[in-house]
Amino acid sequence: MIPLRRTCKQAAALLVAREDRRIALSDTVALRLHLMACQACPRFERQLLTMRNAMRQWRNYGTDDGL
């Protein structure tokens, strides 16, 4: 296998892992290359970001108005 080539399944796993921890530089580069070449994985990345932002808002819901 080519060292910087990732499958969609591997890219998805890296996107999820990146939510919890820093990933290796080689994985970061490979992920960026994959995201430039793939149509589906950037959509999955946006979905993860949407879920993360929604969870952040949910955690903070009611804290601003004294509830």
C-alpha cells in the first residue's frame, strides 16, 4: 500500500479519532490528501463538525439565562 494513501474507511476513522486526540503528522497529511481527492469524506467531515457544534451548544444551553 502507498504510505500516504488512505481508504474512505481509514479516513473516516482518522476523522473520528481527530475529535478525541492529535493524530500523527503522516496521518494528517494522508487525510488531507484523501479529503482533496474524495467527494464523500469531506461531507462526513462537515457532518462531524455539525455534530460537535450542536453538542457544544446543547451543553451550554440554559447557562446564559440562569436556567
